[in-house]
Amino acid sequence: MNKILVSILGITLTAGIARAQKINVSKAFASAEKQTDVLLSEIKKDTLAQRKNQVSPRTVENGQFKMVVSRDWTSGFFPGELWFFYEYTKNPKWLELARTYTEKIKKEQWNTGTHDLGFMIYCSFGNGYRLTKDSAYRSVIIQAAKSLSKRFNPVAGVIKSWDHNEDKWKYPVIIDNMMNLELLFEATKLTGDSSFYKIAISHANTTMKNHFRPDFSSWHVLDYDTQTGKVRQKVTAQGYSDESAWARGQAWALYGFTMCYRETGNKIYLSQAKSIASFILNNKSTPEDGIPYWDYNDPGIPNVSRDASAAAITASALYELSGYAGSEGYRAAADKILTSLNKSYTSKAGENRGFILAHSTGHRPAHSEVDVPINYADYYYLEALLRSRK
């Protein structure tokens, strides 16, 4: 008789058996390609965006198609999607488009005013280099890592996230910042310069020490004192409250520490990722389909928006984690989330101006991008589809 090991997201797992529906990756990619063709046509029609030097599609909000300039934190996701299409199909059409849209954000390699260079440069140039080994892309990655490193404070031991709202905080560090460490790890591999690696390790270790509650949920924003290295305050910017668990923040944390284990082999990061996964997968507020509400602690649940982007990030991270943790549970949970996204959260053909997923929540407290399609949801959805095949 098989012994029941665990039950998460409504999936009963037995020894060596995981009952979860498998997604048809080929069909999902074909549908996503058609949607992206629509999106590309929308970009061509947006002449105002071209005049404003807007280079990448971000969302559709209140019926308005929105493009962004290269310095926007989301500018690298659409080029990354195009690289994923090329990776899956090997179609030269997607290679040419990926190169074109990646080139549009090249100048951001010199941007020292943001912590988001990992999102901007690694999702675009990083995927491009991985798939083509183009030496020009290698140079951009290295320069971007140098720019990001300038935001590191050795006393606090972390990379500063934001330069704005100094009336609220002095040296803010958000959980999202874990995602930008991959750029630094890659730069060390490309150059042999360990300084990038050491900064990434310091940031990860300090975040692991200070950013998490006993249940392994994460605060959104920590404010550091750069004279002493101590934490001044723990607050939120995009969550329901300072003490709540903002859904996308938990997804960033899971993905970030899983990636840190991949890059270092240090089991403390694997343990951290597994604990974060436990918080996410066993949270009682999550609906049966596995797609979380925008914040796990919003008292308005179930009458509040979901966040398909948090779900896509989580699914992608769980697929990777399943390869390290030796647990069928992570892959089964990822399969269920991905199947739910594909079945109930994808745009109908031709809708949402060509964005792939619907029903993401960007910044609910600011009433911004609530229940909308958004590019980072699409990026991690495609990545999850690719990872699901392994």
C-alpha cells in the first residue's frame, strides 16, 4: 500500500505518485505565438509610443494599450518572451524579433539608478546570450552587473532598491531584489571576477536573515541604516499592510532562493526555498485552482483580485525546485498552477491586445494595474511552460 506523503493545492501525493493534470505545451505555445503576433501588430500601430521612444509593451489598463521606455523596470520581459519563442520553436522569425527588441534596451547597461537591471538586462540579453553566445550580449551583461554593483552598501550588506520616497525610508530593500542577483552570478561566471558573486551572496544572506517571519512569509520593504547595518523598519509598498504577505513578493522570494541554490550549491538556500514553498502551497487563503489572491492576508478575500503573475512566477520556480528537492509535490503543484493558468487565465484569441495571460495585479494599493494582462506574467508563464518539459 502506498503511504500518503502530503496534500497540497488539493493534489494528493503518494509515494512516487503525483496525481496532477499535464499541460499540452505544444498547444499552449502555439496559442501564445498567435497572441504575440497580435501584440506585435498593436506595437506597430502605436505611433505615439514610437515618438515617445517607448520600446516594450507592458499592459492594457482601462482599455489603453501601454508601452514603456527602456528604463522602465519591465522593459526586458517582452524581449525575453521572444527569446523563449525562439528557444521552443527554433523559428528564425522569433530570433530576428528577439534581437530587435533586445537591442532597444541596450543603453540600460549603464543605468546605476535602478536595482532592476536583472529584470531589464538578464531577461533580455541574458536569454539572448544563453541561446546564441553572442559576444556583444556578453559585454552588456558584464557592464550591467558593474552598474548594479554600484548600488551595494557593504555595511548594510545589501543592494539598494529605490532612490525615491526618501521621506518614507532611507535605504529601502525590497524582496523583489532577490531576482536581480542572477545577473551578478552570471557576471562572475563570464569574467572570473568574484566580486559580483560576493555581492550576490551578501545580499541573499542578509535578506534571509532579516526579511522573513517565523512562518517564512516575507515583508515587502526593509529600510536599513547604512551606518550600523541595522534594520530601521519593516513595511510594505504594494501589499495590503506592513504585516501582510503580498503574493508576488512571496513568489519572488521562492524564485530567488531557488536560483541562489542553483548558482552556489549552498543548501541553506535550498532549505529557505523549501520553507517559502511550504508557506505558499499550504496557505489556506489560496483558492482550489492554485492562483493566489493578490495578498494572502487581504480581509476582503474572496472578493478581491487574483494575481496570475504571482502564480506564473511560483510555477516556474517550483519546476526548478522540484529538480533539486527530490519531491514530486513541487512538480505536481507547478503542474496544477500551470494548468489553471492555461485553462482559465489565458486571454481569448485576439483579446487583451495580444497579451497572453489575464487577471494579474500590479499595484493594488495605488489602484494601478489591477486585474489586467501584464508582460511579466506572460514571461514567467512561458518560462514555466519550457521548464515543465524537463
